[in-house]
Amino acid sequence: MGVRGRFLLLLGLRWLATGLLMPVSLLLPLERGLTIAEVGLAMAAQGVVVLVMEIPSGALADSWGRRPVFIASGVAAIAAYGLTLVAQSVLAFALAWAVSGLFRALDSGALESWFVDAENARGASDEVPSALALAGGVISGAIAVGSVLTAGLLYVAPWSDGVALAVPYALSIAIVVVQIGCARLLMESVQHTEEAAPGWRATLVSGVRIAFGRRLRLLTAAMLLCGVAVAGLELLMPVRLAEFSSDTSSAGTVLGIVSSIAWGLAALGATVASRVLREVGPGVLAPILGAAEAIGLAIMAIAGGPVALIAGFWLCYLVHTSFGAAYNALVHDRVTEANRATALSVTSMAFLGSASAGGVALGFVADELSAAWALVAAAAVMLLAAVLVAGAARQRGVTVQR
């Protein structure tokens, strides 16, 4: 199996486990007696751990190695899912989500960095942008398949609700065990160009310096803006849909169907982008896709009915995964293997942090003005992100020569 095939297989296993849990991750604690507020409080533990550990874990992948960190992320995932299976209180669920935050931080960038290093080592760096777009399709497809499998399981399960909601966690543990075994077999070590890998502290400092330096500052700023736009997309779609629905229950039903189709469109868009990127570089395609997502948000803002609203929502999903792949390809082209995972972690943290802050800001705009005006703001922010990406793509003298 080639490097690309191994990468996609491991990626599919990793996100299949996540897809299995999406339909039940909130329902299980509610079924065990937690209130919605308590669930939100427990979930906050994951966000705190991710924000604290995101960049240090990237530096760990750069200094310690991609495979050990990716395997460690799988071990953390098993621990998180196991803790969830036995959790019965707010504190227990908070602990499970905190360990899940550690898993997500360790997972961020390690596998992708290994793949890019391996492709560069065999002289196939031109294949990276296309493969990253295809990877986005695999992620979306794996999530969709996992979610559908869990939905079917819950529909036919002969057990009580409490047991049925826990079964996807047991299945996810089994999948992660397979993922770890495959990682040990398939992620061979890649020879680094540097004579010796720097220590963790030196890697962390140099990686952060590069992420906010001349090579990546425009891309990092673009990801900060992108986080705000995506927060608007996820937060305001249900609000606008409810405006055109007779009640919140019917809006929720429609949103479930619309979101399932959106994941399929994300996979389709990524698959098409993987072919386009063979002919057109990421520096050309990324700004176009970013602008298209801004148009989708604008359509959602001005929509006078549910059809236009859903069309705009689907357009955003169709291009967003592909935009992320083209964006990451630009990041990879500006760093070496010594700082690759750290740079990805910095941009990931920029996205997560700005998404959290953006959700609050756009929520305030929606309350004071309207959800439509908040979506206008999100569209403007996304368009600016596309402009910054275009500016980064046109920079001269920043691409790392290998």
C-alpha cells in the first residue's frame, strides 16, 4: 500500500470512531441525569485542555516523532471513551471530556505531518495538495458513515436507551484499537533532513516564531478570521431556519436531514478539489474557495425563505473542507519537517480560539440586530480571510526550499 493509501486508511479509522459518537455524545449524559447546563459545563473541560495543549502537542510531534504522538492520541481516545462509558456525574463526564481534549490535541497534525514528510522524502511533494483535499473527503465520508451506523443501531437496538447509547462508545474503542495497530505497522519512520531533531522546548519556540513570522503571518491571520466565519455558520443556521419554520421541533428535524446531506457535499467537494489541485495550485484555489464560502454565508444572510438558506448552507459545506485542504497545503509549503506539526497546531489553535470568541460576538450581533446581519458580518470576515490567503500565496521569498 502506498503512502497516500496508508494515510487515508488511518484517517478514515480515526474519523469513523468520531462519527459513531456524534449522535450520542450529548444524549448519553442527558440520559444519565445531567441537565443541559451541566453537560455544557462538562464539555467546557475539553475546550480548555485543547487550548492549553494544542501547541505543545504539535511541538511534541515535531521533536518526539509523528507515530508515537499519533499512537498516544489513540490511547488517550480509548481512555476518554472508557471514562465516558462509566461516567455518572458531572465531574466524571468533565474528566472524560478533559481526556478527550488531550486526545484531540495530540491528534492534531501528527498524522498529516507524517504524510507530508513521507511524500516530500520520496520526491512527491506536488501530490500533497491533491491528497489533502481527498483526505477532507475521507473525513467527511467517515463521519457520515459513522453517524448513519449509530442512527441505525439506535433504531434497531433491543436494549434499553442507556445501554444503546453506550454501545457506540464500545465500538469506537474497538476501532481505535485497530487504528493503533495499523499505525504501528503503516507509519514507518521518515528520514529528516536535519542531522538531529531539536528538543521539545526549542521546537516549540521556533515553531511558534515561524507561525507568527513572515512565512505564515498572513495565513495565521486568515485562520483567525475563518474561525469567526465558521462559528457564524454553525451558530446561526439553526436560528435562521427556525425563522422560516412553524416550530423549533420541525426546524430541528429539517436541520438533521440538511446537515447529513451537507457532510456528503463536503466529501464530494473535497473529491473534486483533489482533482482540480492536480492542475491548479493551492495558492490559486484556496482564495477562490474562501470567496465561495463567503458567498454562501451572504446567501444565508439575505435568504427570504428556507430554500435559499439551505442552498447557501450547502455551498459553504461544499467548499469549506476543500478550502481547508488548500490552506494546509500552503502552510506545508512554508515550513520544514522540523516545525510542521507545531505550525499546524498554531493555526488550529487560532481557529479554535477565534471560533469561540466569534460565536460570542456574532451571537451578540444577532441579539442586538438580527441573525441575518450577523451572517453578513460572518460573510465579510470570510471574504477578508480569502483576501489574506491570496496575499500570502503571492508572497515571494517565503517558500521553504527542500
